[in-house]
Amino acid sequence: MITREQILQWLETLAGVLEDNQDYLSELDAAIGDGDHGINMNRGFQKVRTQLPNLGDRDIGGIFKTVSMTLISSVGGASGPLYGTLFLRSSMGVGGKSELTPEEMGGVLQAWVEGVVQRGKANLGDKTMLDALSPASDAYQQALAQGASGIEALQQAVAAAEAGMKNTIPLVAKKGRASYLGERSAQHQDPGATSSYLMLKTLQETVAGSP
């Protein structure tokens, strides 16, 4: 089971990870976008961090909804609506819950994918965050179906997200600012796929590291 306390710890840790990786994410974005992905993600999750002390008695759905509203209101560019929709979509399936079964966590991952598709109208191979999130969700479900524990399934999801992130390097972007570059967008790692990978990796490490 993934508890509410683990979710809050994950979000706190993720704010630190995105702060540490702000320059890296913005460097990736500078090659094919506006160069502000790291700045925007850090700004949004620092705002989320300020909300966390007030969320200790909320259910997980309420926590995700607060994260969504905070990101939408504080993150510029496409990242705010995309990450905001991701958390909003997943909040709908976990209302009233203070802990998640492995199957319910799988539903959260699937909701992330559906939220990004709904908001960004992206397909696999378009060189977006979906290229990390969709393989991660598929790998998680496959691992559970083969009898893996929730933590083992998250490990498989993170490995798939990392591979998906790296697979964006040769792709030509078909969505967002990067698509304006055409063939010149190839040979650059997608910043959104990278921040999505960091989000999943931090979740897995938080859950695995909890007593």
C-alpha cells in the first residue's frame, strides 16, 4: 500500500529534486524550446511545497487536486496545464482514499497518461512527456499481471520511463514549441519526458525507502 504520508513525502522530495535539476531541465529546453522548463517546474513545485503542511488531513484525491490547482495557477507555458491536468485526472479516481493498493496506483499512472493525452493531444513518438509516461504505465500493469509487488512494478515503470525518455533523443518533435524546429529538434532529449521520469523515479525511491 502507498499511504497518504508517502504521497506527501514524495511531493516534498520531488520539489527538492526539481530544484536541484532546474538548470539541467532548462538546458534541455533551451535546445528545442523556450529554455524555461526547469524554471517553471521548480516554481510550480516550490508553490506545492508551501501547501503540503496544510494537507496532512486530506485524502489522496484532495492532495492531488490541490497540486493540480497550484501547478495550473503558478506554472507558465505548456507545463502548468499538462502537469495540472495529470494530477487533476488522477485525483478523480482516488477520492476519499488515505492509501492506495498496487492496482489503484496503476489507475493513477493510467490517469496520468489519459490526462496528458486529453490536454496535449499527443501520441507516442511525438517527443513529449507521453513518451516516458505511457511506457511506464504499460510496464507497471504488465509487472503486476506477472505477479510483481507494487514496489517491483514501480521499479519496472521507472526503467520504462527512463528508456522512453532516452528514446526521445532521435525523434523529431511533433508537438509544442519544439515542433517548429522540424528536423533540427532531433538529437535532443525532451525536457518534459525528463521531468516526468524524475517524477516517477522520486515516487519509486520514496515508496521503496519508507519503513
